[in-house]
Amino acid sequence: ILLYDAPGQARGSILQGGAAVSLDEQVEVVHSLIGQKIPAGQPVRLVGASWGAVIAAIYAARYPDQVKFLLLAS
């Protein structure tokens, strides 16, 4: 289980650049994190809540072969 707070959300910090983080940047942060933590070719079970559900849905649409299960909550 990997729990993640997006940059500028909850406990997530922005390490460089301005305070604004685009939607594409947020999705790519998730993509990079998954790429670093999950063995290549192994699909993930992805859960997103609130704004994280939006990010998770976009991630699954962009990288459908990397998602085995998707759960979205308000």
C-alpha cells in the first residue's frame, strides 16, 4: 500500500517551482511515483478520493494497461 498526498494537498509539499500545480503535472507525479515503486509491467490497484479520484481517473484513462482495478470515491 502506497499512500500519497498530491503536491500542495494535505501533507504533500511542493519541492520546487510555484504554488500552482497543473492537472497534467499531478497526473505525471502519480505516474512517476508508480514507476519508481511498482515493478515494471505490474498493474496497480488504484484508489482515489475527492480530488484524488479525478487524478486517478485521468491516470487510468492515460495508462489503462497499468491499472488492474480502479476505485473512485467522491
